[in-house]
Amino acid sequence: MLYRNEVIQQDIRRLSMVEIGDGQEPSLFLPQLKHTLWTNEANLSMRLADSDYLAGVVSMQGDVVQWERGPRRCRFYRQQSLDEDGACEFEVILSAPPLTNVLEFTLRSRGLVAYHQPALTPQEILDGAERPDNVVGSYAFYHEARIGNSLNGKHYRAGKAFHLYRPEAVDALGRRAWCDLLVDLETQRATITIPPTFFAAAAYPITIDPTFGYTTAGGSSTGLGVNYARASLFTSPSDVDTVQSLVAYMGHPAGSSNLKGVIWLHGDLTIITNGVGGAVANTTGPAWRTSTYGTDPTLVASTDYLLGVVVSANDPTLYFDTGTTNQGHQDDTNSYTSPETFDVFHTDRKFSVYVNYTAAAAGGQPTMRRWGGMEYMVPGGPHLGRRWG
């Protein structure tokens, strides 16, 4: 039996943990990854479906955990990636042709929603949006209700938990093909479908590589023009009081520009009192850019707001995931010098934008919250256990 897990998030207020195997089954190693976030406020487990887990053979190869039964082998390991906190591979290797080109997985989740990332439309591409190949057909996982960083509580950023990228199949001759990924949290099922033409001609073994990227930023980007405003609809937390800053994940590959963080009330699309943040330089590669407020604006708890930016020049990029219908709000005629009411048209974009705020007590005064970091353990019994990172 082998069981281990990994602490991957260095920010103690958003502590995440990855568990390989199932801690609820300490006497049996199962080919499963479990992801927990925000002290297990949200989680997801993904397990390769199999008819006889007891017959599986578990081994360690360096830092790789391997489970094997018959012609199917699973390999679990952490890898470096462009994602902020790295990534985990859940490889499935087929040493001989299976009966079907579909791999099945069982899912268990709590507190998360999964957003499918379809291919961009020709018009979106013409308008400057970009979606990498491994993001097309992938899924972005978000907290079902929370966004923002409480300065005296938990950190959620824009609410994103992680990204499950589109799998790719590679055969023994190095030939590659993108696979179709289907995730359904309601039916607690996921499938990976290998393209039939690749499946029929493949040289074995075949490796299929679902990758979980641990990132809080959107997987796609869009270019903006001077005076463009972009925002997403979010509901303020129930404990919100005053806002200290607005943070957006942006870059500027062609040069430099400035941005201002802006908060609009969704009800009438007007800027709230003190809702325009200070100018922030936006240069080169993507990063979280923070626009602070000279006088902290006050938000009303559990109220709909638009959180967004206005930019001073052409060609900056703002990152996003495809979210829910009409969540994204766009205005191409706003004013960077003096931002104004939103002249809105809608998209389904969930922009990577959030606020840092102070939580309020019932009496309206800020209250400090204390909560410890998550500990992890390797259960007793014959096992191999390591901490990654």
C-alpha cells in the first residue's frame, strides 16, 4: 500500500493540498488525485475507473508514484509549468490496444463549479482574444460562491481553484493527437476520448496526460484598446466592509500602458463612491497588477458589482476564462482619464479580477480572524511517504 499527499500552496490563507491515493482507504492505494482548497472548503477527486483495484501493483520510481494493472498504468507526479504553483500529471499509459478509445474516471466534488473552455469563435480571434491549444476543450474550476482576498480572513483571488487542461495522446513513435475531455460534476463522471483515427493507427504504448495546473489566473487572454473597459459581474462577500485595492491579471507584450481598477454597481452601471483606483504601470509579461484606493470605497454585502479595469493605451492583455452567460461586461468607449458609467455589451468572460477587502463584524467594525494552516499526514502501516516541494 502506498499513500501520500502534497502541500503546494505557499500562501497560508489559500492553502491547497494534493493527495495521491485516497486517505479514506488507508489499506488500499487507489489511482486517484484529490485536490483540496481553502482548508477543504472546496475539493475534487478524480479516479481512473477500474473493475479490480485490489489487483493493482503500486511502486515508486524516483518522485513518480505508479499504479499498474494489466495493460493500464497510471503515473502521478508533480511538474514545473507556467502555472503559479506548478502542475500535477495524472498520466495513463496503455501498453496494448484496449477495447475502447474512451477512458472513464469517477469524480467527487464539493464547493466547485467547472467551466468548459470551448474554441474561440472567428470573431473573438479577430478581436484579439487568444486561447492556447491545451486550453481549448479544457475546464477551469472555480469556487462556487467566493471571490476576493479578505485582509483578515481567507484569500480567494478571482475564485479560481485550478485548471484541468486538454489531454494529449502520444504514441510510441511520437505521434500526437488532442483528446476530447468531458467533465460532469452532476453525474460524477469524466471521460477522455482518444480520436478514432489516431487510436486505430497508434503504435503502443500510448500515453494520455491529463494535467492539473495550479493557477489563479485565467487560461485565455484578450487584447484591449485605449479607453477600453472590461469587467465581470461578481457578488460581494457577506462579510465585506471596505475595499483597499483592485487586482487584475494583465500584461503588455508590445510595450507598456497604465490601468485603473474600477468598481461599478451592477444595478445601474454607475461607479460607486471612490470606486476608481490609482494608475498602475502594466508592462511586459502577465502578472497580478494592483490598483489601490486613496479613500477606501465601501461595498454593500451580498450585492452585485462589476470589477474591472480601464486602460490608457492599445495592446495590453487581460486574462479570463469562459464563465457564465452575460458575466463579462465590455465597453469600448469609456474614459481612462475619467472613467464613467458602463456602456455595456455582454460576454461570458470571467475576467481575472478581484478586490482586497476588510471584513466587517456584525456591528460594522473590522474583526481579525485567526485560522491555522492545514497539516498533512502519511497514515501508519507499510507505506512510502514523502512531502513534495
